[in-house]
Amino acid sequence: MRLEYLPSPSPWRQAAAVALAILAALGVAGLVFWAYGVPPLTAYATLLRGTLADPNGWAEVLRRAIPLILVGAGLSLAFRAQFYNIGAEGQIAIGATAAAGVALFWPIEAPWMLPTMFLAGFLAGAAYALVAALLRAGLGVNEILTTLMLNYIAYYLVQYLVQGPWRGRSLFGFAFTDPFPPQAVLPTLPGTLVHWPTLVLGVLLALLLQFLLSRTTLGFRLRVVGANPQAARYVGIPVGPTLLVAALITGGLAGLAGVGEVASIHKKLLDSSNITLGYGFSAIIVAYLARGQPAWAILTAFLMAVLFAGGDVLKVAFQMPFRVMDVFSGLFLLFLIASDFFAQHRVRWGR
């Protein structure tokens, strides 16, 4: 028995490997439920009933899917160009902070307030990702390390602002800013927290990135740089500037996700852990499942949102620990990474 490498596995083989990885992750997660005293089938049935079989659950799934679509689509494009952005959590927080600054301190009229907040959030998130891209392009610094470390700078910057100069005057000493004015609040679907303008924006941007990647010169450059940087240099494609563009797009979309969260869910700036909620890290799984296709991130974000919302259902129904979703996410990422090996290798029997 020997393993044979497949340089170009078929789409069906890749899909089968992903499906088996998801089933394996669900199986191992079921063992965690069983160890906690909850039958796995009961846990999964409760998860589905509380999300897909309940109108309120559907609303919660859509709410969770919005930032995952935006961040996941951006990461799909960045990963395709081999710019491994692990700093979407910080970029979400920075985008939310920029939007909060506009809402709280700029006297802008109603028609222009929300567009200005989205523009500020996009530019702030893009600039924050650009720091890591410049270090990679100019000094060869690994962007995995820089984007990860930049998360913590963003966390503590937000914490400083909400506990210091931006602290609200009438919130009984809590670490929040003052509430946003009415013109800085996004509309939501009646009776839900689904901020539909951001949902529409996320879907449109994911489709636009898919068109950019597959039908434009810039998309061709991104694909070539991701496939073989040496070949890209040989044919005259500027690798550094192309990576900078990928960083601007992925950081900007994460910043937009931060704007949507503060302008609709919270209506004020607060501690970054309550804004990001792990979306930046979970979107890595969304992008990994999308296999470098931003449009697919719409579907994979929805699937991840079901797990997010279902995790809340399990916590309430069975009094499970708060970090049960971290177990889910970690298992999914671990098995999905392993699935690549099995998709690209097959077993050969012979003498």
C-alpha cells in the first residue's frame, strides 16, 4: 500500500473529502456532548429545531451570517492570493471604532450619515490590514504573525476609548460610549436584529468579488500570484502591489462587518469582544469551505451561522458551557485541514 499524490483532484473528490470531514467533526463533537451527559442525536435535533425550524431561529441565523459573509468573502479572495489574513477580528473592531467616531463626533445629516460610517469603516479596516501587507511586501515579515498580533492592539485600543475619552456620560459607569444618534442606526427587519442593508451589501460584494476574481485582469493577477509568485514575477505581474490590493479588500470588508454590528445590534461602541464575537476567526472556516470562491462564502457563511445560532440554543437548552462553539469551530477547522490531504492523495495497492 502506498499513497499517490494527485496534483489536480476532481471537484467530486474534493467535495467528498469535505463532506466526510464535516461528518467526522460532527461525530467527535457528539462525543463531547455524550461526555457532558447529552445524547448526540438529541443535541443535534435540538440545534436544528431551534434554528431552521423556528422563525426566531432563522432570524438569528441571518443575523449571524451577515458578518460571516462579509469577512468570509474577503478572506476567500485574500487566501486565493496567498495573503493569509488572521487579523479580521482586529479589522472588525477598527471598522466599528471608525464608524462610532463618525456617529458620535461628526454632525452629518441623516441621508449621508450611514454611507459615511460605512466608508469610514471600510477605509479603517483596509488601512489596518495594509500594515501587515506592507511588512510582508517590504520586509518579508510573515503576515500570519503580524495580523494576529494586530488583533490585540485593536482590542486594547477599543478598550482604552470606551473606558477613557469616549466613555458615555449617562451609562452608570459602564464601559460604553453614548448611544448613536437616530440617523446613525441601521434599519432591521421587524421584530428581529437582522440589519438587512448590511445583508444585501454583503451578498452583493461577495458576488462582485467573484466576478472580479474570475473575469478581470486584477483577478487574474491575484490568482497567478497565489498559484506561483515566481511565475507571476517572470511574466511581469507586480507581486507586492497585488498583495496590497488583496489586503485592502479583505480588511475593508471586515471593517464593513464591524460597522454593521455597532450600527444595528449595539447602537454604541463597547468592548471589542462583544462586537467581534469570534466572527473574524470563524470566517476563516467560512473561507476555507468556500475554496477560494467568494460567492460560495454566502452558502458557507450560512452553514457556519447555523452552528453559531445553534450553539446558543444548546447553551440554553442543556446549560452547556459558554465556549461550546469554540469546540465546534476548532473541530471543523482541524478536520477540514486534514481533508485536503485525503483529497490530494489516493491509496494504491500493489507489489
